[in-house]
Amino acid sequence: MTTEDDRAAALDEAQSKAAALFARIEQSLIRPGVSESQLTREIAELGLREFAIERNWHKRLVRAGANTLAPYDDDPPELTLGEDDIVFVDLGPIFEAWEADFGRTYVLGNDPAKLRLRDDVATAFAAGKHYFEQHPEITGSELFRYLQSLATDAGWEFGGRIAAHLVGEYPHKSLPENRSVGYADANHHQVMRGLDSLGRQRHWILEIHFVDRERQIGAFYEELLTIG
């Protein structure tokens, strides 16, 4: 029988493997002159070769330049990474039966606005996680509004349509609650903590997406909210 401690440990391990994959992506693949689609293919090849990742539970997302403004569901025209650019990567690799969901932003060059935006989403993630931990009865809409306030206070706009989503054993999307309570957005008025339809603790991924529409740049940061 898989205990709650076992589940948490497995999800944490999957995330650690995803972090290692992202370290390799940053080390060897992020560079000017590569298109978003080519970088996506190279990431898939690297993941299979070095981490035995055969499947992702959601589409691989590589967004550069003005495309970093686009939320997950959008499909903007392809861009190529420039010499002085910003790019984010969002992946959902599956490790054995366990889903990870990990996102990071990278800056090519030394543009101060891009560097600050990259750093601010990481800072906001830590603040959002702390806020969640300090409010046991928090609803998705409350968390969403808090993240919006963090973006505003930092001089950005919150670009995401959700603040968090469920994650777990693959495929978590097959559970009925994924549609009803699985996305923490402005209309999610249920308490986020609780049990799923199989009697297990819900686990969430926190998403931070800040944008600057005037400069046409955005940054993204995500990982586990309820573990670690």
C-alpha cells in the first residue's frame, strides 16, 4: 500500500529529477540562434538520452521573446532565440508513475529588466508558497488574488490564467475532480487542501507568470507547492 509519505517522497523525487534535467538544459541547450521548435526537440532528445523520459503529461513548452507573454493554452507563431533574449521552458515529465511539472526562465545577455523579471518570479514563488503554508483554509481564488498582488507590487502584471493546478500519479487528469477543483483560478472558491476522489491528499503545482506588455517580455516559474 502506498502511504501519503510514500506519495510525497515519490513526487519530490520526480521533481528533483526534473530539476536535474533543467540544469542540463541550461548548461547545454539555451543559446541564441535556435528556434523554439528545435529547442523543444533537443530537450526531448536530452530527456530520453540522459533521464529516460519517454512521456510528458502535458505538451513541452518553449517560449522566447514576445511569446513569453502567452499563457499555456495559446499557440503563438514560432520565434528564434536572439542574442539578448528571454526564454522560458515548461515541462511535465513522467518518472515511472509520477508526474513532475517544472518551469524556469533564462536570460541571454544582460538586459536589466529581463534579469529582474526572471528573478522576481522566483521570489514570488517563495512568497506564494509561504502564503499558502500560512493559510490552511486558503481557496484557489484567494491564492490567485495574492499572486496578482505580488506581480503588481513588483511592477509587473500577472500573466497566468491560473495560480496552481493538481499533480500526482499519472494520469492525474483522469480523476473527476481535475475538472471541478483542479485549477486554482479567480473562480476557484473551494479550499485547496483536502482529499481527492480516491481518498488521497491533493498535491498542487504553483505557477508564477509575470509579464511586461510594454517591453513584450514575460517570465515563468513553477514547481511543487505542497511538498518541500
